[in-house]
Amino acid sequence: MLLASAGAAAGAVAGTGVHGKCLGTQVVATNAPVPADPYPLMAAGWGPELGKGLMASRWAEDWSGMAAAGRAPALKAIPLGSGATLALSGEARLRYVTSGNAQLSRGNDIQQGQFRGTLGADLRINPNVRVYGELGTGHVDEHRDTATANFQNVVSLQQLFVDVREHVGSALVGAMVGRQEFSDGPRQLVSLSDGPNLHRSWNGIRAYVHGERQRFGAFDLRATRLQRGAFDEEINSGERLQGVNASFVVSPADGPNTYLEPFWIHSENPAFRIGGRAGLDDRNTFGARLWGRRGKFRFDWVAARQTGRSIDNRRVDAWGVFAVQSLDLGDGGWKPRLTSHVDIASGARAYGSGTLAAFNPLYASSNYLGEGQFLGLSNLLLIAPGLAMSPTPKTTLSFEYGYARRLEEHDVAYAGGMRAYAGTQAVPGHRLGGLFRLAGSWAATTRLTVSLNYEQFDAGEVLERAGFYSGSYGYFNATYRY
């Protein structure tokens, strides 16, 4: 619900205009760290934009234009001689989490403080070659023994890659080689995983060609397997993400943009778990995303089909459809906006034999269905209407209530990460329950953001019959980015 406003801000910063007209930018901006790119920044595939040119993946920022105009903060675009510059970035996030009946198990109550710290360095040797590196650390104050390495980690090399690019006519052509964050695609399938202390990263190559009204990309990546110590992460060669994608501006040049983005993703996960078994899941995910705005109506629609082979060489035939939309109710006052999303993902025969119809959301955004991870994008029908507003220019507030059902009665119900609610495949019924979500944020300064989130899941007949209970999840965090 909050991504639409972020996208609009990105469009305005990148020179695409208040209404997101198709203009991109051929030179770096002088009032924000926006890179030169002929394609609109909001659809360039560089990851979520956070406002005022700051990006969730800090390597996507370019401070050289602000430095040339004398507007860059300290430690940004530091001149090193011979045209080289160095930009340093950092992030510190403090989060307090409280969870009641975690994993819908009675009495499983958790309170935990969490810390994220990152330090990045962007060395631009010249306009065509740069090296980016980033270190990350994560800590929790409770339950350290059971915390995964993306929450409890002394220090890791999160990113280290070379980016080589050149403008060929009006097009931008380049490649990134090394360890890098990757979030180019529908957030129901590919994301940074911003909920944990450390982002997900990959190792390999990403190539791109960006024009004014179209862009194309290809990638061949291996997962980074984090360990909890210092610089002990490994490249997991068996967990792969490959594919090609594109984005086309399909709206007239004189109006708000609409983008059509076809994609093919090939994924291999040797530790995939489903139906009480574990093994290799080898899938092809074909689909398309259509998103943009028409007047007061904003939309983000995704359709995907999955084929391939999964555990025990079972054939895969699965599908998912995800529709996110909103309608502006007014430009004045609190700027209220009606929101909704409808998520439908197939599921069948996880505990049986024959063709597997369980949709695999791959590396979906941890926030898409809630950080509480009460629901997963498989064997699911979710209808979630809501309302979003901006009480002040620096604050946002949104809430929604989702009605959740499973599609296939004789198949398991899923939590986030395709974690099965054990025993649900053996009980009758379709109703999973209702998920209430409340979120708010306040941009205290250009660098400090304070946010809160609360989720309450009311278990329905399916989960209650299998011995599960209602649960809650909430967090309060402060994030400082430099």
C-alpha cells in the first residue's frame, strides 16, 4: 500500500514529473542522489526508492551531481584525484518486536530487540567503472541461540561488485559482477528481505540495457549462505536464480506511465521443504507485471505460472495471481486512499503424489503479507481491503483487514516461507482466518525515520481444528540512513 507513494516520489526526483511522465534522466541530479538513467527510476529495477533519492539498496545512489553543485553532504562523492570519487553510506536500525502466540502456538510469546548496522563504500573510478562494497552486522538481545544468521551476525561482507557501464547512443548498457543485492521483479517473487537485520545477497552477474521507453535485463546468481561469525559467509552454488526480464512503457508519452514487465525466472533450491520432505526444487516461473496509474487509480497486477520438477522428481504445475490497487479520494487534507489487494496462489498434492500444484513464492517480500508471517503465498485466497492516508506531509498511516481461505481443502495451509501448518491437510474447511494490519511511519528528518507495525491474526476453522490459535505481531523501529 505504501509503495505507490514511494514510486511517485521516485518519479518526481528522477525528472519524470509529478505524474510520472516518461522522461528518465540523462545526467545525474543536482538536488538528490539520483543516477543518470534514460529509463524512469521508479521502474529501472534498482530496488525500492525511499524518498528524496535514497534507495533501499545504497549502491543505486549517485551523489556526483550533488557534489558538482556543491550540495552533497560530507563523505559523499569525495574527490580522490584523476576524476575518481568515494561515497560512504551507512544505516543503523533499532527495532523492538513483540509477538504473541508466535507461529500460532499458545504461550509462544516473544519480545526481542534487534539491531542492523551497515557501512557501504562506492568507489567511482570514472563515469564508466565503479566498485561497491558493503559490510553488515546484526544482533538480537534475546533468543540468540535460535536466531538465524540474518538476525544474529558478527559481521559479513554483504556486497562487493564491479559495475561497468557505457552510454551507447541514448541507451545505457552495463553489467554488475560480484556479490550484490537483487530485487528486480514482482515483490511477490523477488525482494531484498528487509524484515531481518541483514538483506539477502547473491553472487554472479547481472547485465542490463536501458532505453527511454524500454529496458532489458539478464542475471545468473548464486545465493550467499550466511554464518553467524565474522566473514564466514559462503557461496551456496546449489541455490541459483537465473532469468531474463524487461520493462516497457505502454502509455502515451504525455501522461502518467504504465509499465508492462514480462519475466522468466529459473530457480534451484536444494533444501526446499514441502509435504514433510526436503530436496531439490527446480522451477521455471513465467509471468508478467502490469503496473502504473490512471488518474486517481493506481494498480500493480502480476500473473505467474510455474513449471519444472520438485522433490522426488515430481512435475510442477502451479500458478499465482496478485492484484494490488488503490484509489485516491482527495488531494487535500489527509489525502485518503482506498486500498486493496487480492492474492490467489495454487496449492494441491503437497502431501500426495503426482503433479505438485503448490505455488512457490521464491524470495517474496517479508512484508507483503505481514512481518508476522502468519500467511504464505501458496494454497491461498486472500482479499484485503484497506485505507491509507497522510495526516501530515511527513507521516503515513494505513490499515487493512484480509479475509483468508485456502483453495484446496485437502492440502496444507501455509505460513510465510512456505512453512506448513502441520495437520491442516487432514482437517476439513476452507477458512484460514482474518488478518488485521496497521502501519504508520514518520520522517522525523531527511535521515531518520520512525515506524510502527501491528498485526493481529484471528485463526479460522481450519487452523483451530488442527490445534492452532490466534496470534499477534508488532514492532517499533527507528532507522537512520546516511
